[in-house]
Amino acid sequence: MIKVCHIVNLITGKADGVYSHLKMIFQNSDRTKFQHYLVFQGGEKIEREISELGVNVFVSESLKKKISVKAFFEIYRIIKQNNISIIHTHLVKPYTIAGLLNIFLRKKFIFNYHGLFLSENIYYGFTEKLIYRICHLLINILGTVNAVLVPSKRSQALLSEETKLFPEPIVYYNGFNNRPNFLLDKSIIDIIEKISDENKSIAIVARLEVQKRIDKALELFKCIMEKKGKVQLLIFGDGDLKQPLIEKTNNLGIESNVFFFDYVANIASYYCYFDVLLFTSDWEGTPLSIWEAMANKVPVLAPDVGGFKEILTENDCGLIYDPGNLNDAEEKLLKLLNDKDLRIRMGENGSAAIKTKYNERNFIKSIEDVYLSL
């Protein structure tokens, strides 16, 4: 039995991509070959959901802190006591802590890049980045990293440009399995159906955080609303920026056509009400919502960041715009809204791609192949 310990911080148990990535591994991994463990910062919902999947869960609240010596001791004890075979880290802080520990532990070690490392990381200041860079240098000089995973070819190129210390990054695609789910909220459906009458629906499914740039989406929607008229923006997600975004919506004078729904469980089951899924992110890996849209035959409009272009262009299931050019985004979005045949064709293409290429079966095989190779 290969014991794999995943170490992560900042997961919310809601619409964050890293949590969805982890759950997909835990749900689909071959339990006759792999036993999974999770070390994270804590959260009752996550503990319950992951434990129900047969995963051993450990809480290290020290992962919430910017710098914590206690986290080193806690993670070291967990790895030693459970005789872990492979350490699989996600995000910068877990990578750094476990990477330094692995100088002494000498376990097989994986860093999973999810779209952001150090150069463009807005969550760390100059001093923190300097400390992390020194640690990164030490970790790799002493040869403790065995594999690096990235969620797209674009991510592979970006990470390789940022640092030459890692082994050659291995590309995987999360993919999606569109299982039917009937646990829907009728009150949400009633609202959507009421406001969707004769209107085209643009949807955003994302955490309301800086990275997602929902403020740009609101500015874009104002332009679309002025030209199109019968159109609405449905925003699914929660986060610290919700109230400032509501205020911006009011200031732009578009509040009658913008609707905030907070986090909605089983969101994939509501995609049948969407005409277009919109992204305005500054950076991404490859978010789960792109796979959800493709599986449910909804075309996507996204900026040329992360893995969007290689997925949408190669499979002709959406349009890409220049992330610094809202006029380009406006033109592409109007094209999708005004051309039903285009939306149908792209929707069908996306669905076919999920069935043949981007599915859970292919995803889990790519991850397990890395484990077995180590």
C-alpha cells in the first residue's frame, strides 16, 4: 500500500479549485493501491467530507499563520508516525515547510502548482518572498523534490520560466464527471427562471477574491447591457469582496440586471440556465468551472491566462480575449450572445471533449502514474 500525504492550506471547502482537485483524487483513487492522508489548516465541513471518503485527516492550525515553527513539528510527527511514502504538497507554504522537512525525511516528494508560485504572488510581501526563494533554492539544491505537477501546458511554461530549479513539470488536466444530482434548491431555480425570461444569462462561478477580478466583469457587463439590453449577470460565489462588488454594481447603475447568489452547492446542475460562462481572472491554473461548463454544453469566454486557451481553442468550445483589453472581451461576448448556432456548436464540442479527453478517469490515471513512477 502506497501512503500519500497531501499537505495544503487556504482551502475553504466551497468553490476553490484546490479542494475540488483533492476531492477528485480521494473519490477516484484505487483504494487497493493507495491510502491518502490530508494535513490542512482546519475546518469542520472539510474534515467531515474528506473523512467520509476514507481519508485520514489531520489538522494543523499553525498552517493559518504566516510563519510557524509549530507547523514543522506537527507535520514531521504526522509523516513519521504514519510511515508516509509520498508527500504531495499544494501551494507555496505547504511546499516550503514539507520541502525543508524532506531534507531530513527523504520521502518521495511532489509539488503541485495550481497557477501561482512566487513572482506574481500578491499574497506575500518582499521579505516573505525573499525567505521563500531562499528556502526554494535550498530545497532543490539538496534534491528533495522528485516531481512537479501542473494543470496545463501554459502552467508548465510559466513555472519553467519562473524557476529552473524544479524537475521538468508534468502536465495533467483535472477534467470532470457530470454525474446527475437532484439535490437542487427550488428557490434558486425559481429566481433564475423568473429573471431569465427573454434574457440571455451570463454566469460567473468563482470565489469573490482579488484574483478573479469580478470588478472587471461588472465593467464589461455594463457595456454589454448598454448594447444588448435583455441580458443579466448571475454571480455564484462568496468571499470578502462581496459587499464592495455589490457597491460597485450599484455605482455602475446595473443592479437591476446583476444577481449575487453566494456559494451554491451542486452548481453544475444549474448550468442548463446559463448561455455563457465568463471569466475575468488575472491568473488561473485550470478551474473546475470550465470543465463544468463544457460538460453541460455551455460555451466559455475567458482571458488568455492559465490553461484557458489550450482547452477552449483546441476543442472549439469557447472564445479567448486579451486580458488587458475589455473591448476585445466585449466584442467576443456579444458574438456569443448574438449567435445561438455558435453557442450550440461550441457547447456540443465541449461536451464531446469532456467525454473523450477531460474526464476523471484520465485525470486519476495521470496522477496515479506519477505516484507509481516514484
